Amino acid sequence: MKVTKTSEDGLVEGMKFHLYGTSLSGIPVDEYAVTDSTGVATFSDILISGDTPYTLEEVETADRYVVPAAQSVTINWNEVTNR
């Protein structure tokens, strides 16, 4: 899964995202990813989510920013999910 961070001030590097929930096979998923210089955070090897989507949220956001609402994310077999 790839998360692309946007920001009005253009500061997109080093932003932390949390992906969590339970996979289709019942295994807990609790992963973090940080954006690179282009604003992209990549979660690799995430298990398929099934009917219950994972939750994706930005964490440890600086006080000067409005924190976006958490999003639901479905991970499918052999596909890249973009948010």
C-alpha cells in the first residue's frame, strides 16, 4: 500500500502513518510507515484485509497541522492500494 502525503506548506517528508486491524486470516496487523522526500509512505507485505477494512491514520503530526480523519483501507491480493 502506498500513502501519498500532501501539505499546503510543501513539507511532506518524515510524516508517520499507522495501519491497523485484523487480516482475513485473523492475524492482527499493526504497521507504521514514514514518508520519503517525495511524500510517499509504503507499507509492504500487508496481509489481505477481507470484508473488514484496516484503519489508516496519520500519527505524531505536528501541532501546526490539522490531523486528517482516519480512513478505511481494503487490501486486496496482488494489488497496490493508494491513499
